[in-house]
Amino acid sequence: MDCDCDFLLPSRDSWEGHYGNCSSIWCKEHDEPAKNKDGTIRLRNRHLVALECDVLYHLGLDTKSNDLQTMFGDVKFVCMGGTKKRMKDFAEYIANVLQLPNEGLVNITKNSHRYAMYKVGPVLSVNHGMGVPSMTILLQEIIKMLFYAKAKDPIFFRIGTCGGLKIPAGSVVISSWALNGTMEKSYNLPIMGEVHKLPSFFDKRLNQELHFLASEETGFETFIAGTMAADDFYQGQARLDGPFCDYSEADKMSFLNQLFDIGVRNIEMEATAFAALTSQAGIRAADVCVTFLDRLKGDQVTSSKSKLVELQERPMVLVGKYISRYYVTKLK
């Protein structure tokens, strides 16, 4: 099949020739294209067509009461992050960047009492809570929502915070792949008693474009690297300061150095599932996180609140630059 990549930036030496969901390469490994010919999402669940009404319970929306195509059909970007405040701040930030009105931002999912979601033009900004279970509930319902809305070729970003490995606090890491707690590059999901291992790799070309845009920023360093996604904040990340710990500091340092040696530069709690599920849906995605500390120098986040707020803006700046460039050149 022909290439259907809508490149943001011209190709450069060593860059990938296509996005990961390009039909020209996707069909070589799969039985059908990643997406429909018009760019809308192609879901591989035959049971959805049997539903008279699909209730997106955790979003407080459904396919009968809400005109999802009118509400979300123009969505091009989905930006996800942990906290409600961060994602409201991002909605306000991106409205300013795109010069779109943001007076009276409305939480579209307020009736669910679980997540906060804001829409600014073609951008959705929504919080996903902390950890894989909370994030995947939101992510899967957002994917279904955009499927029903007939949104075309949406791009997903996760903007977050993390601990770094041998890189300065305040660095930004664009995840190339994600490692789970047992050192596998997969999201391991138990389904009916059997563990399914879904590969957790991010779109190389999208990452390269983001990294190029980051090179224009002089205030912080940006790395494309591996990410470990832990299922726990304390022992799961080899911390020594949790309520339980049966390993030594030497054990911790050995493990963190092992991660560094195989290419991991940051640790967070969502990347495996985010990479796996977006890829399974044929959606290109990127995980962009700022480091709060170097984990080889300590376990606790000790920077002031004002400093942390400042650091959290760095992924917003980078993702905002990508969205702005795309909006001005392709959508406006």
C-alpha cells in the first residue's frame, strides 16, 4: 500500500522513513491496515457493533445521549497527564499557544467524578491519574470515544514527571521503548488467567521530530531513551524510603546501574501500557517526561513546589511546540 504519513518535518539522515502506523509498512506485519482509508480509527473488537449504546462509564459519556462526532470529530491531539491541575494548566497553555479562546474551560467529564477533560480546538487535555490501571481505563475509553467520533489519525501524547538515571534533574526524556518491572519490553496483561505480552515501543519518527524541535530549546536537555514503567512507587522503583524494604543500598545501586546500562534513562509508572495500547490501536504516540531527580543520588523529591511547577512546564513546551507547528502548517 502507498505511504499515508502526514509528516510534520521533512526527513533527515538517519530518520525513520515512515510513522509506525503508515499503511505501507503496517500491512507487511498485519492482516489489515492500521487505520481506515480516511484516517479514522479501526478497532478490532467485533462485539462493539452489537451494542445498542456504548456507555463510556468513566468519562460520563455514551453513544446514545451524546453526539460524539459533533463533540470530538475534529480532535487531532490527545494530551494526557497524571493530575487534574496539570492538564487544566496544559489546556490553558495550548489555548494561548494556538491563540484560541479558553474562557470558562469546561470539564467535559465532570459527571463521572473521576477524570478531568478539556477541549481546546483540536486538542483534548485530560488527566489519567497515577499508574497503569487508572491510565488504561481512561486511554481505552478515549480510543473508543474517538472511534465513534470518527476523528482522523489522532496523535496521543503523555506528558509527565519521573525519576532520572544519571541525567540532570530537569532533563526531558522522550521514551523510545518501555520496560516493565521484570525487565521486559512489554505490557503484560492477564486476560482470563493467561498473561498476554504486548510489545511496548513508541513511534520512532514521531520521537525524532519531537527531539529535533527540542533541540531548538536551550533551557533544558532532551534525550530519546528507554523508560522503565513500575507498578509501584517504592519497592517497584528500588527506593529505600518506603514502609517496606528487604534489600540493601548496594542492591539498589546495582539495579539502577543495570537499567542505565541497557539504555533506560527514566522511571515512571505508565509507559508500557501507553505504548502497547496506542500501538495496538494503530495510533502514533509519544511519552514525554521531565525528571525531578537523579535516582542514583537519592530517592526523595526535595525541590521546592515552585521549582517542580517550573519543571513540569518543560514537557508542555515541547508537546505544545509540536502541536503548534502542526496546527499552523496543516490545520489552520
